[in-house]
Amino acid sequence: MQNCSIAAALGGLLGLALLAAAQQPAPAPAGPTSRANLILVQTAARPDSVLAGLRTYLVNNGFVPDTLDPVRGLLTTRVLAEGELLAEQMKIRAVRTGAGWRLTGVYLMGGPGGKNFTAFPALNFGLSDAPAKTAFRELDGAAHAIPGGTLSYGRAKVPFGAFTKWQDALKMPW
């Protein structure tokens, strides 16, 4: 009999502990990991409102939209080899997938005399003002412009390297 009352008391305490744990707020979403080069945004918003929000954000921040396809769920920005601002030297690609909106970015860095451009992925790595990290912050800002979005960060294999022509690298979806 005494064992039953102890078990009941322990069960009640365990139930209270589980109830208290269930009422705790959900942990804040994790920020970007080191070397993240893609952002996945999950949202219940309609594709046309996602594209409109992204386009507005990008235009307001100096980017020039290149492709806007609501049927495929695709938005890209234009890159100018002679561009001087990061927005002119960076291609952002947002594409709707089964898991949400996938955002990636590529930026151009010119060699001496504005020649021999090389394309690099936007990457959350390095010093705070490093080109790759600055480009990743631009990508992150665009991801935050998606209405009702929940962001997660990851690392994708980049299909281009230092010896890939920059024109070819900008065409490669990844």
C-alpha cells in the first residue's frame, strides 16, 4: 500500500515536471554555422508573396533582378563584371524546393586592373569584413525578407572552383 502511494506521488511529480517542460518556450533558432553557404527558408507564404518580398528587399538594397519566375519559384539577381558595389558583383539565387526556399549567393572578385575575375560562394567564414562573409550577410538579409520564414543554414557542395570561368560559375545552380 505504501509503495503504491509513493509511486503515485512520484508519478504526479513526474507529470508536473513534464507539464512544466512542455510550457517552456521553444529554443531560439540557431544562427548560421561556420562555413555555411546556403540558407533554407521554410514558410507557409504563397510563392508570389515570397518573390515579391524578396524582390522588394533586393531592389531596395541595390540589386538588379535578373530572373523572376513565379511558376518555377525562381529569382536571381544580375551581376556586372564592372560593378563596384557588392550588390552589382553578387548573384543571389532563390529557388523553391520541396523543403522550402533555398538561397545561395556567388560574388565576383576581380584581379589586377579589373581583369581575371573569379567567382566565390557567399560563405559564413573568415573575418567580419571578409568578402565571402560580407556576401553571406547580404544573402542572410534577403532570407530574412521572406514573410513568415523560419531559417536554417547548411553547407552545399559548390560545383565550381578557382579555375572555372566566372561566366560559367554564375550559370551553375547549386
